[in-house]
Amino acid sequence: MQHTILIRGGGDLASAVIHKLHQSGFRVVVSDLPSPSCVRRTVSYCNAIYEGSWTIEGLTSLHIHSLEDIEPAIRQGLIPVLTIPDRQVRDFLKPDVFIDATLSKRTPDYDTSWAPLVIGLGPGIEAGKHAHVVIETKRGHYLGRLIHQGEAIANTGIPGNIAGVDKDRVLRAPQAGVTRNLHGIGDLVAAGDVILTVDGQPVKTLIPGVVRGLIADGFNVKKGQKLGDVDPRGDADYTRTISDKGRTIAGGVLEAILAHLAKQNI
């Protein structure tokens, strides 16, 4: 019997989970916003909302528009991505597992009644109240750890350190407005290069490297919003493949699901 998993969110870390669970034999369905603000679009299955379909490491997602399209997509070996509210998708699918993979920092609007197993990724989600299990998402010793009571480590607001660089690798909006991309993900850039503009205001990279993430062109952003990031390691292949952080978190999710199923003798 194949078990059905509904995942809220299709960003890069969510997509690492989606990829691993599909490859492990689960039926995976994704629900996201009509215009997701993901920046690591090349490794985010929600990019299918913009492109129609999107492939990451050999596995393709498909943007579908109705609940009736879910089964045909799954039969084709695809990951169905919907922009229908996930409450409606949940009521239709009655999933065995619900996963909040948005890392939204918002107070959860769900609880353990949503599915036989509810999993939350990252801080702000209380295990035992909102979810049965929370997965640690902060880089370091505890990354990927399963939390059965309490919450994950609080968000510090400081990006993870890559090759000795943390906050200086992130591109943020200098003002509210509409983005215009002057570079693409995978481009090699030098310190001081203008990567994009927000209503004509340039957004420059402080460091050299490869553009690892970049919000969709024409996106209406808020002041201070994350627009992208530059990887100082300069390897364009990293922009097309699942990260070490993503794989570790996905491993924690898979462990939680398998442990749950083992207890149920399923």
C-alpha cells in the first residue's frame, strides 16, 4: 500500500523532502501559494507554478489546476503541485502524513488532527501541539534531529555560514517595489555587480561567486525581503542540485515517517 503525503510548500528545503519521499515510494502532493517567493528556484518544485513543470535531479513536478488532476499526475510519476488551499486538498486526499515545509515563521494554523502524522520543519512549530514531530532546520550539530516535545532552535536571522560568509551573501530589497533581474541563477558575478533592481534601485552583491538564488522577475517585494543569494564557492552545479542541508532535513522527515509506520505495523 502506498501512503499519501501532502506537503505545504515547494521551496528548496521542501523540495529536498519531496524528492526523497517520492524516491522512497510515497505518493507526494504539494500545495503552495499562487506566486511563491522562493529564491532558489532551480531546486524548488514550486517553480512549476511559473514554468508549468520543473525537474530536479531527474524528478519532475507538474503544476495542475484541479483536485481531479492529482491521480493522473501521480500515475505518470510526476509531483502534482497545486495552488488550491491545502485545507481543501487535505479534505480531498485524506493524507496519511501532512508536512508543513514552508519555514514561514508564522503561527501554525493547523494541529495534530490534520493527519495521522503531522510534521513541521523548523522553529515556531510546537511538537505535541501543532505537529507530532518537528525537524530541526538550523545548521550545525542538531540539523535534522527529530523533536517530539517542544520547538526547534529559534531563528537568529543570520544566514548559514558558507565558506566563511553569512549575511553578506544574501541579497535584500532596498525598498518596496517590483524586481527586474539583470542576472540569472548560475551566473558568475564579481563583488559590486548589480544583480537586479527594485523599481530601478540597484541591488549589488557584496561578494564574488555564483548566483545561487534569485526571486522571480517582476515580483512585487517588500523592503528588506530576501531576493536571492550569492554562493562564494562559485560552483554552478550547486545551483542545480539538492543541498547538504536539504538532504539532512529530508532524512529526518523520512525517519519520522518510517518510525510512525513501524509503530502502526503498516
